[in-house]
Amino acid sequence: MSQDLREMFKNSETEIVQMMKDGHEQRFMKRIEMELPVTKGPSFPWFKIAASLIILIGLGTYIFMNWNNPEPVNTTIVEKNNHVPEEKGISLGDLSPDLKKVEDYYMVSINLELSQLEISDRNKTLIDSFMERLEELNVEYKKLNTELNEIGPNDQTISALIKNLQLRLQLLHKLRDKLKELQTRGREADNNNLITSV
């Protein structure tokens, strides 16, 4: 008694056509409109335009306020003495383009290291001691520069100027390493305190 439906439909010569009654679609649309009426509210484009303007004004005000009031930048002053205008003369960079590159490299590196220092209550005394030594090297550099102008360029003075720049950079690298070590010790102490308190 079981028959394969596919076989049965293949053998069937008549097509089954189902038609909807006349007016079915109109009655269906009418009923949808009655059940789900379309309500027309206020015009939304005006609200969208007003909201866009409010956002643009707020964003413009935020940018204007931040542009005019930049965050203060912490600076570190290397020289403690009042700035005395230096006499016009030659410097290490004036002697040759190669020496200018060397001087610029060290000065940029020194300034970069100084700008990356983060001073806190924990490391202030360490930084102050290194800054005093850096100030001594800075005074020495000015003396060597004065000697360069008075005596004239010679190998000893040029080597001493470059060595001074190298020492300043090495000193700042040591300071950076000491600060990292101090920070690591502080974290370890905090972790130990946390473990003992638990």
C-alpha cells in the first residue's frame, strides 16, 4: 500500500492549480491597514538636522577648549644658574659637518632622555643627585667650549667636548636603568606586602 509520492506525482497527468478567490488581495490589504495602521508623526528630517548641529557644536567646542588649553608639560631644568647669554664664537658643530652631526646626535639623545624622566616622590632624590652631576658636566662643557674659542680648535679640546657629551648621555642611561630598578623593587615590595597581608 505504500507508494512513492514522487512516482505518484509523475504519473499524474493533471496539474493541480489552486486559485484564490476574487478580491482576496484587496481584503487582505484592508485588514492589515485596520490591524496595523500607519501613524504619521512629526517630520524626522528636522530632528536629524537639529541633532547633527548639536553634535557638531559640541564637538567644535570640545576641540576649541582643548586646543586653547593644552595640558601642562612637566619639564626638567638641567641648568640651575640663571641663563647668561653666551658669547658669540665657534662651537663643536661649527668646525665640520661631521662634528655637527655628532654634536646634534648627542644633544638630541640627551634631551630625549631628559624628556622621558618621570619624577615622583620615590625617585626625586636619585634624580636630583644625577642632575647635579649633569650640571657639573654642563659647566665643564661650557669651559671646554670657551677654551675652543680662545685657543682654537685642536684634537684634545674636540675629543674632550665629544667625551663630555658621551658622559652626559651615559649618565642619563645609568639614571634610566636605576629608575627601572627602583620601580621594579617598588613593585616587588608592594607584591610582598600584598601577599603578607592576605
